[in-house]
Amino acid sequence: MNNFPILPFCRTNLENFTFKLIKEIPKNSQILHITVNGYKVKISFEKINNNLICFGKYKNYLCTIEETEEITNEFHHLMGTKLSEDIRTICGIGISFLNWHKKTKFCSNCGNILDFSKNENIAKFCNNCKSMYFPTLTPAIIIAVTKNKSLLVTRKAEWKGKRYGLVAGFIEYGENIEESAIREVFEETGIKIKNIKYIASQFWPFPYQLMIGLTADYQDGDIVVDKLELEEAKWIKFRDLTDDLLPPPSSIAYFLMKHTIK
Ligand SMILES: [Zn+2]
């Protein structure tokens, strides 16, 4: 085994879980049912026999999910949750599955209504033109850039409270991970970087990213903020980066920042 860290929402430590579509739920099945509204979820263990969509099996439970517009105090916020890591991970997988399912109803080649594939665990198939659609997973880099004992942090205008994040962005066609990191840091902040290193990765289910966590050293340049993406970008001294300025502990941004300033 390797020594890479296992972050929240990752399936590595989730034993007895199978990601598989179960089209018809057998009568009297035990159900782990997720009701979801954005980042909030409610978990219930029931025996139900209706047309819920089932995306996997966990121990003896079939995992089902549905969306709601209601929120009661039974809902847990996935970022500050009291749920176990196992259940939180299953919720994340379910949320991604549900997002993909909702957005993949028609064949984008011919417009036909899609069915679930009979041959793959989870995929959709066009019976007209034979196109296959697998669950979407979008790779993105996130990077902690350091200069002496300072970290390059960013802030988006829509973030609540005074907290910082890191440069992050989607990998584009033709790019490898390193090229993507160099481009994103330069586009968002005007900084050139060197010594890029892989640290950890995380599945992030909002809606379905694979976050690739990196570190790098400052090479040259002065900060020029990309105001289309960011409200602020700046160097902050490690000792000034107190916990109240960090992103949610379940995120790889938090992990990378803690890893860098430790
Ligand atoms: Zn088609």
C-alpha cells in the first residue's frame, strides 16, 4: 500500500460498498435512503418498495437517493457533518450520481431518450445510435504555492465569511497536470511557479470533480489578480493563517493548506 492520505469523500476506506445500478429494488430490501438538497442530506434506514433510484449496495443496505426542496432539522450539512465518514462518502457518491443522472437523459448525438446500459455497472446507452455515456468525472488541479514562509491564497467574492482558498481550475484538453497548474496559477494570479509536486487527490461531489492536490515554489512575477475569477489573491505568512481563515476541513484545500504550513 502507498502512504498517500485518504481525504473525505474518497472510497478507499469504504469497505463493503459496491457502485452499481440496481434497477428494481427487491421487496423488503433494507434501504439506506439519502434525501438531498444541495450540500445538505438526510439519512434514513427504511424498508420501502417504490421507484427510488438505487446506485449501490453498502453492507446489507441498498443505497437510494432523491432530491427535495424541503429542509428540516434532520438534515446534516456535508461540510460540518456529524455523519460517519462511511455515510458521508456514500452521500457524496450518491449526489454525483444523481447530478449525472439528471443531466444525462437524452443522447447528445441523436436526441434519443437514453436507457441505463445492461452491460455496464453504471452507464447510459442510446438504443438508436449506440452511443454510451459513463458517469462524468472532471479532473481539476488545486495548488499550494509558497514563497519563503508565505502561501499564495485566493478569495472568491461569493464565499461567505473571511476565509481563503487556493488556486484551482479544470484541466484543459491537451494539458498534463503540471501544465494545467502552471497555466492556472499564472492566469489567476500572474505568478510563475516551479518544483510542482503531487501531494494528494480527492473526489469532490459538487457536482463531480477529481481534485488533484499539488504544491509548488514561487519562481517569479508580481500578483495580478484575475478579477473575473477572484476577489483577492495575496501572499499570507504561514503564522498569520489561523484556523478561522481556512476552508472547510472536509476539503482538499484545507488539507493542502495545513500540509504546507505545518
Ligand atoms: Zn443516440
